[in-house]
Amino acid sequence: MKRFWLQHYPAGVPADIDANEYSSLVALFEESFAKFADRKAFFCMDKSITYRELDEMSAAIGAYLQSRGLAKGARVAIMMPNVLQNPVSVTAVLRAGFIVVNVNPLYTPRELEHQLKDSGAEAILVLENFATTLEKVVARTAVKHIIVASMGDLLGLKGAVVNFVVRKIRKMVPAFSLPGAVSFNEALSAGRRAGLDKPEIAPDDVAFLQYTGGTTGVSKGATLLHRNMVANVAQIKSWTASVLDRPAHGEPLLTVCALPLYHIFALTVCFLFSFRVGGTNLLIVNPRDIPGFVKELQKYKAHIFPAVNTLFNGLLHYPDFKNVDFSELKLSISGGMATQKTVADKWCATTGCVLSEAYGLSETAPLLTATPPDLAIFSGTIGLPAPSTYVSIRDDDGKEVPIGQPGEICGKGPQVMAGYWNRTEETAQVMTSDGFFRTGDIGIMSPEGYTRIVDRKKDMIVVSGFNVFPNEVEEVISSHPGVLECAVIGVADPKSTEAVKVFVVRTDPNLTHQSITSFAATHLTPYKVPKHVEFRTELPKTNVGKILRRELRDEIAIAPVSAAS
């Protein structure tokens, strides 16, 4: 396959990267620990840790986990927001020879139980704010070792004050009981005494199980090898060099990390890439608190700002945002969902930095394509394939369509996952015979190699950059005793791009919009809970009884959305 898009690459970007630059992420970590020991690695709530401190603490946590008798390749879950303990834990698990299972801390017990069981996780590190969720399911999982962190653990003298406020004033830590669990600081102390045994880690060893719905509503683990992650970091580095390396910057590159580190976008683009270049991450614990977020931004001069459309939009609508100093901002990256041109234009006018769009999935570590970061204007496309990456637009039979014609976006490269964890059939469904991953997204490629997404082949709904799969929501709502059947689709929403709408055929005539959403909220993460509920006497179906979501979407396209009826 000819990569005709290479002639449109930014100056200096190679056609291919050295996918074997490091034998593993651990080798990358070790080099950075030695090379950037005195640099700040992370800031959070006015506290920083250096690469040297990260080296020492991650070795200690890794040693503690090893002392529990876990074998190499054991799965260890991490259930934390963007606090300092998160990168310490991720680094520790990998250095100890284990596999990171990233968990959304907002998961309901049902969602958490599925992920822990499916991954076979034997240990978990969890922030105490979310320990009550773990308590409800841990007995039905393979988890035997639990480390509970507190918000103030690594914040120095003010940590005790932070913990008091979080626990007693804001009451953000529901009561929980996890017999046998140890605190994060207890694990640190014990691990320091034990010492880390450094295992041999090969490129084909698994680094992460990154859970995703894939092309169906069943959450499954994208198996990302060390070589997948090393390759994607190298791809990002070569792609962004034209703006990050010139002109030379005096200070380490500061990345605003407001996206959650358990999400593949932040994990690679913020954490791992920054580690590779000796940069610093500013961890934002709660980006929904826009006033607090902007106050943090005013303390620093950011170089790299990754986010999703809704977050960029929210910041731009906050009055004090215009007072943030963006004189050193070199790269703004939008991903996770489509970027609106009005938001991109306003971002550029406010910060002086053009928004670059990136595209990828958990299965691609994530970067697959991106717009050149030195473009003078927002392109509205997902850009060109990354170095060492092939993108092919194909029809349902797997044949490449002519340039300019719509088809499924398929990608191939060293960043593509090894497959879904313990799901051979599902893996076969998304991989072509010649090794391309089928994304499920429909796109059109231009003669220059730029791709524009025009539709989604799958029924996935994107709410503020997070994937919602109708099957999962339908399964939950259908379990309500007053529901006969239901169908879920995505509808346009000015705040979150899309919102979840459910059509319900009820058996209980007293069933209300509120009763549906309240029931859903006990089983689903907030962004999956339907915002719109419409009651119907019947749903459109095929002659074999399959509900036609397509017809419901078509109706919405020509009629206004009603919140309830």
C-alpha cells in the first residue's frame, strides 16, 4: 500500500519511527529517572514530585506488590482520579512486572465488578473516596490485595488538612470496610524495606488492559503491549517536534493534564509522552470545577494543552479564562470527540494557538491520525496517518474504496493492540486478514491523505468524549420491573455533543422520566444515564423482532427532542 500522504507531512517528520527505541516502558522510565532526576515530574494541588522522588516511590510500591506474592504478569487495577498517587501507582505496577488495569473511579458496583472479574485482577490501588464501591463487589472477584490511598497522602504538611476537609467538611469519603487493606503510605514504608526486584520485561509483554466497548456494548480489555505504547510515544514525539522543539524552550515542557489518566488519551499523550521528553504534568483533579481549574492555570505557563471539545468550550465561556497567560503555549490537542469549528476558532483567538485534532481509540494506544501541529488554521479533519501507520478506507467486504468515497476507517501500525483480553472471537471480528484494525467509524480520505469522519458504523454515543454503548444502557433499563422494552440512541446536545435518549415501552403506566433516570443512575456512570426519556406504545422492529434504532434516529433528525412525554 502506497502512503501517498507522506508528501504532506510537516518538515522533519520521518515516514517511520524506531518502534524498538526502548525494549519496554520500564526501560523508558529508567532512562528518564536518570536523565531528569531533579526535574519536576508532576504538580498537583500546589505540591510537586521530581523524577527522583517518582523513581523512589514507584520502586517502593512495586516492591510491596511483589511482596504479596503476585507473579509476573498479574493484573493490578488502579482506581484513582488525577492525584499524585496515580502516576506513582502506574509506574510501580509496570516496573514490578505486572499489568495495569485502569479503572474509572466513577464506576458503579456493576461496572467495577465486570472489569475486575474480566481482567482477573488480583490487587487494586483505590482512592478512599471510591472504596465503598469496591467494598460492594470485592468478595466476588479475585482481588486479594488492596491499597487505599487518601487525597492528602503525598501533599506534605498540608495533607492532613486536605484529608480533614475531604472527609469531614465536604464528606466526600463514604464509610467503607475493607478488611486487610493497607494504606498507601503503609505500602510505601513496607516496600522501601523490601526493595524492588527488577524483572526482565520484553516488548511483547502486556503493559495495559484498557477497557473499552470496542464495536459492541460488552466492555472488554484492549491488550496493549509494552511495544505498542513505546511506539505510540515515539510517533507522538516525531509528529510534534516541529512545534515543541522549535524554538528551544528553557523550561521543561509543561502539559496540562485535565483529562483523566485512566483514559487512554491522557495516559499516553500526557503521562507517557511527557515522561519521554522530561516534561512536567499539571494534574487537575476535578476539571468540572471550571473556576478552580482556571485558578490553577493562572499559576503556570503551559506548553501543551490536550482536552476534548466540551472542556475547551467550558473554559472559553468562563470570564477569567482570558486572563490566563498563554504566551508559551505551543500545542493544543483536541481528541476523544469531534471538535466544533466555533470552539476551535475561539480557542485560537483567545490563546493564539491553533487546535490540532487527533484521532484514535483505546485499541490503537491511542494515536492513529492527527493534523500537522504547525497548521495555520483549524482543518476540521482528523488529519494524516501517524508515522509507521497505514490507514485504509474500506467497504463492508474489506475492499479499499476509491479516494473521496466513504468507507470504514481501518488502521495498521506498531501501536495497534494485540487483541481483546481473552476474547478471540471479538478480536477476529475487528481485524482484517491483512492485519488492519476496523475502527467502526466511517470516513472519507482526500487526495492529500486527510480523513474526515462522516458517520459511525457502530451505534456508539459520544458524551463529552466518553463512549456510551446502547446495549449496556438498554440492558440496565430493561431490568426495571415497569419496563417492557427499550431502545437507546444518541441525540445532539449543545453541551456534550451528544446525550443519551431512551425510548421506553412500559408495563407500569405510572412509570415516569424521573423513575427511569433514578433507576439508571444506581447502575450506570453519570454520563451514561439517559438525559431524555420518551414513552412509546411500541418500537420499530424488523420482521424477526430486532429493534430498529436507525428508524428512531431518523425520526429525531426531523423532529425536536423532547425530554419526556
